[in-house]
Amino acid sequence: MNEDKLLKRIIIIIAYTNVPAILLGYWAFPEALGWFMGSLGSAVRLIWLANDVKKTIELPEKKAKISAAKGYYFRFLALLVYAVAVVYFFHPNIVSFGLGLLAVQMAIYLNAIWERFYSE
């Protein structure tokens, strides 16, 4: 599968997981807010990672290693700042926020299961 199609499919899966959070937002606002903000941060980090990989794939090995390490630590720092800001300003449910941050990993597993049983 093409990398762009895979990225798009994973983002769509994440968007579909936000639908129940939005619908349940009235009754369980902190939990829904936590899931939505966590999955938003997770999706942005995945898109950022994909762009970094596209940039480093054509570099020489030594520069690619340095660029990958810098990108990893910069994305991690940005995610940490994002998480602290969300918790400080929005006060979501911490557990649902943490699970939302794992939305990309869950979407990757769901996509792998789908491809295993329903591949073309």
C-alpha cells in the first residue's frame, strides 16, 4: 500500500473514533474532551513523523540518522508541551487524554487487522 494512502486511512480511522466522543460530549464532557484532544495531538504527531520521514529518506546515512534523532526528540518535546498545556488549560480527564494519545497506535492495529482479513 502507498504510504500516503496508509496515512490517510489511519487519519480517517482516528476521525471516526472521535465521532462517539463528540456525541457523548454533553453527558461526559471531560472524558470526551480528553479523548478528542489526545487523538488530535496523536494525529498531528503522526503527520509530522510522516513528513520527517519523507525529508530524511533521500539524505545520506549519517545525516539521516542525525535528522531522525533530532526529529524524534523535537516531536517528543512538542508533544510534552502540548500535553502539559492541554491539561493545564482545558482540564480533561487524564485517562481518556492518555488513551487519546494512543489513538494512532490503535488505528494502526485496526488497519492491520482489516488488511489481514479483508485484503484485496
